[in-house]
Amino acid sequence: MSTSHSNSRRDFLKQSISGAAFLCVGGAMEQPASAKPVAPEPLAADAKSRVVVAHDELLRGTGSTVDSQRMLALVDRAMQALYDRDHPVDAWRKLVRPGETVSLKVNTLGGRGISTNVHLVEAICERLQEAGVKAGDIVVWDRTSDELERAGFHLAIGGDRVQCYGTDRVGYEEELSAWGSIGSCLSKILTRNSNVLINVPVLKDHDGAGVTIALKNMYGVIHNPNKYHPNGCNPYVADLNMLPEIRSKMRLTICDATTAMYEGGPGFKPEHSWNANTLLVSTDPVALDHMGWQMIERKRAEKGLKTLKAEEREPSYIATAADAEHRLGTNDAKKISLVEV
């Protein structure tokens, strides 16, 4: 679609995702994905992982609600910086191809207070369509449809529009996928409706794991995340992200730090939250998690709190994800190129 129709596209997306609820009675379409997933290529020895930190102090204007136009502009700046492109659609064309099915794994556990922002999802869906992905080939999802609705999303299944529903609507695969310490059944949304996985987590503290950002958001794609919380979720988070169905499809993480939490997570604690008005964007989830962790630590220091290490809940799974056995990305600051826009 051409950019001249952006207003009508945005209205269409709002109706589908955050406007009047739309829910077909029939089951979700579970046709196998048609295009072959593209596995990420390992970094060259001298290459750096780029993490873009995009900030807009006026994202909320003078109110408490994120402005949708400013959000779209913030996403554009982040993507253009990540892919070094002059036009936002050109950046998205580096990520996706027409004919691919794209799923956006959001995080809605915390309700409206600390969940993936609906306006962020609208902006992503708009640009995906301009890059050639059909609306019906995009699905916004999380564990349950109820959690999506409580976070402000409205369900949409079937028809020529962006899809939005929980795994509870379609179920999990019957066979276990296994790697290392992990043996789990994966969401059929991931296995059957996704050529491309875009991870859209939030930035927040976690009482056991230290932080929950990109890597841990994948706990929402399996049937048994309750099994993998001992020892600060290490090595479980890293092992989970090694599953081929996840690793081969995850092409991008856009972390929503418009509202973030530095203490008391994973449930929403307004007294420990702040309007960071920021997005963190990278193709390397380990590098992004490392930088997000440091962002939380800086806020904790500002508030006079101990470090997560001092509280014995340092997110050690991030280092595990970067080790020689996993190589999911880098946590070495010398190998991370931080771009602030």
C-alpha cells in the first residue's frame, strides 16, 4: 500500500486491534506457513550487535496516554537507525517479504498498566502492510485471549484484517520440542501461523529472574513455563530460546519501554514504574536484554535501591544465552553498538 492511504490504514488497524471488538465464531485458521523460515546468521568475529534506543520525551504530550502519531514516528526512527535506511518502509522491507506470515508476540500479563502498548502494535502492523505483508497474514498474540483483552486489545479471527487472539484459542502442539533443560509444547500460532516472529516484550523487573525482557518473553509460547523458574530461570530461558521453532523465526525484538518497571515485577506496581517513553530495538535479543537490564539498574540506583546482584537475583540467564554453547547473541558491551535516536 502507498503511504498516501496511511490514515485509512490506521483507522482499519484500530478497528481490528484496539477498536470495536471483532470475533468470528469459527476456529482460527491453522494452515501451515507457506514461506521457509530464515535462520539468523551468526555474527562475524569483528561484527557488533546494534541496539537502537529511541526516546521521545513528548510521547505522551501533556497527558498520560501515548500519542499514536508520535509512536509511529518513534518506531520509524528506530527502524531506520537499525537498518540504516532513509525511509521507514525500506527498513521493514529488510525484515519481511510479501507472502510471509508474521506474528507479533506481545506481553499482556500485567494488564493495561504494564503490557505491550496497543499503539506500538498498531504502528508495527501499519508498516508491515506497507512493506507488502497482507493484513490477514499478521497475527498479534499472547498466552490467552482474556489477557489480550485486559491489556486493551480486541480479538479478531478470520477475515481480511490483522488477527488477534491467544494460544488458548488454538492450543499447543501435542509433541514436545526439546533442547537442553527444556521439554515443552509450543503454541500452534508460532508453529503454524508464523514465518517471521517479531518479539514485542516490555521492560520490567522480575522477582525471580531479575528482569523480564526479550528472552524471557518466550515463556509465553510454551505450555509449561511454571517448570522453568528455579535458579533465576537459568539456564531455562537460554535453552528455551534455542528451540529451532523459536530461533529460526525470531528476526526482530522491539521492546516497549514506554512504561517500565524497576522493582516489584512481574505484576504491575505503579509505585515502582516510570514513563521511560523509550523503545529498544535489535535483531540480537541478548544484546537488547543486556542493555535493558542496565537501564533498569540505572533507575534502581536513582531510586536508592540495591543492584539486582546484591539482591541475589542478577539475570544470569543473559550470560548463559551468550555463552559458547548457546550463542544467541552477545552480552559483551564491547561488541554492542548502542545507537540513540
